[in-house]
Amino acid sequence: MKLPVVYKTAEEALSVVKSGHRVFVQGSAQTPLYLLRQLAKMAPVLRDVELTFITVQGDIELDKPEYADSFHINCMFVSNSVRQAVNEGRADFIPVFLSDIPDLFRREMKIDVALVQVSPPDIHGYCSLGVSVDIARSAVNTATHIIAQINPRVPRTHGDSLIHTKRFTSMVFQDEELPEVDYGAKVQEQDLKIGKIVAGMIEDGSTLQMGIGTIPDAVLRSLTNHKNLGVHTEMCSDGIIDLFDNDVINNSQKRIHPNKTVTGFAIGTRRLYDYVDDNPAFVFLDIDYVNDPHVIRRNPKVVAINSAIEVDITGQVCADSIGAIQYSGIGGQMDFMRGAALSEGGKPIIALTSRTAKGINRIVPFLKPGAGVVTTRGHIHYVVTEYGIAYLFGKNLRQRAKALINIAHPDDRESLERACFERFHAF
């Protein structure tokens, strides 16, 4: 028998938010934009409400200067929606490994209210956190109050995503489209070149982790002739669908969660959301498990594919800032770089174009002042550009510099060689 569902207005539901509260906001495609718009209307009666989250999508409204006295964003990843606020000093950024955030909620950051967007309840009263389980699972487990935006467009996913309606303080019904990102439409020729090089490094039976962006999508396009690939990743996008349909990805060789794709969240187009809806081949799990290097390493031949903003000639990887300008966050890059390095036959890969779209070189003598090192030179193994592969593990600084200069843009190599000579007195 289907349980009765009682919905409240957003105003009624959000009345539990008080001045001084810490409010968690579910992110990615599950960002509860309707609840955030309604919360903005309460600004006149609220002060110093802290909003915390990782990647959010769409116009969240509360990042605007006029709400600064009422709401303060304290995020753990800087997405496009809040980048300006962070870099203008109206919001703050917490550098933290994605895998550590659940512990942060349990030990350091008490959550007063969690705002989530979920699927309608099933006949047993269970809703799904949809395509953003990641840190949301731990947030709802620890929050004092949970306010759910019930949306029939949210896919019902398997894994750690289920939450019973009895856990909700209030439910608000709102039917609206989920945010979409089409990474495939943004892929450039240089990305495809890198994709082919990285695909050549991937053996049949490997387990893949793909970061965010166009290069991971380009890699997936180049894997059509591979066999028996698996996926254990913090996120996935549309690029995996065709590989699933053609049995390139079947997870048959994985040691943990065989025959299942493991992920923390998914972001892409409606095609992806429909594909994972009630699809038992996908399990969306708590990020402190998905991103645990000790879990990751248990699968054979883990290939971690992540990108960067710049890499210096010693192998330091800046992936979260442009100098002192905060661009993104630490995320799960180091979780998977380390997990892949420890995996039997694993390959941790940083893949980036040799220059930006504006022609700025990305293999540099020194990182820009203020740049954040996400992957240290002690953790780096492979760096790939459209000009080839640099293998750095076990290499000294001069050897690293030479290998990286060889895959830099040809027009940048002479200046890099001079910088190398000035620093190491030899080349």
C-alpha cells in the first residue's frame, strides 16, 4: 500500500532555517534551485546563515551581493555558479579532499538543515537522491533537518541513494528540469588528439576513473575497440553510454563490485539521466567509499584520467586555481591519483592541452604565484598533452623537466629549456 504524502509550501518548509544555521545544499544536477530561490525571499529575516556544498549548477541566486548579510557561502569546490563571489571575497573556499568531506560533516561541521532534490517516493516511501549521492549521503545522515524538493524528473538510482520520507522534516513538490552539461559538444581537435594518446595507454580489462571536462569525454570516444573495461569513478557523463551499449564497458574484470559501474555523481544531458534511471548496472555510493584510495586500489589496472590548469617542469600539478584566483577545488583528483598508483598495473594520468585556448602555455617553469598544488610531484606519474607522454615517476628533477619540455608546445620549448638550464645548470 502506497503511503500518503504530505507536501508543504516552500515558505512553510524553510521556516526551520534560522539565523546562524549551517545549511547543506545538494549539488551537481540535483541542485535544488527552487528551494534556493525561495530561501532568498527570507533574506530580510535571516542573518549569517552559512551555505556549504561542492559543485552547484545553475543560478543559485544567493551568491549575489545583496544577500551578503543574510547568507555566507562556505563551499568545498568552486563551480561557475559561485566563482565570482569567491574571488571577490564575498564567499569562502575550504580546500579538502572529496573523500574527507563526510568525516568533516561527522566531526567538524554540524549541519542544521540539508536541502536536497529527490525523486517522488515509491510504494514503500523511499525517495532517491538521484544522480548526486556523493557527499549528500553523509549530509542527510548527519543533518538535524532535511528539506526535500520532490521532483518527478529526478532519476531513481541504485546504491546509497535511498532515503525514506519519514527522514524528511518537510517535502515540497516542484516539477522542473534538471541542469544539463554537454561535454561532448565542447570537445576540440586537441582534446581528441589527447584522447587517442590516452586510449593507447589503456589496456583491455582496465578500470577507469574520469574527471570533469572535455578530455575525459575525448578519451571515451577513443575506446570503441577496447574490451571488458570497468568503471569506478567519482563522476560520470554521457561519454560512457555508447561504450555500455556496445559492451566495451561491462565491468566484468573488476574485483570489487563486478558487473557494476560505481560512481558518486553524474552530470550530463537528459540522455544520461534517463540512462541511469532505475538502471541496476549503476550504483551511486557515498563518496567516502568511492574515493577511498584503499578501495580504489583493489581493482586491477585502474586508470585515473584527470586534467590540470598548469604543470611546472618538476611535476607539480595546479588543478584548482589560476594563480591566486580560485577556479575549482581539490575534489577527488588526489584520491584517484593515489588509488591508481597503488593499483596492480594502475596508471595515474594528468592530461592537458599544451596551451590554453588563448595561447597561454600550461607547462611552465614555475607555477603562478598563489597557485594551489593539488597533485604533488611525489604523486605524479604520467603527464599527457597532444604532443605525447611524459613519464615522471622515479625521475630526478632534470629528467622530469626534459620529459615535460618534450611534450610542451613547440613554440614554448626554447624558453622552457633556458629556464631549466638556469635552475638546474644543465639540460
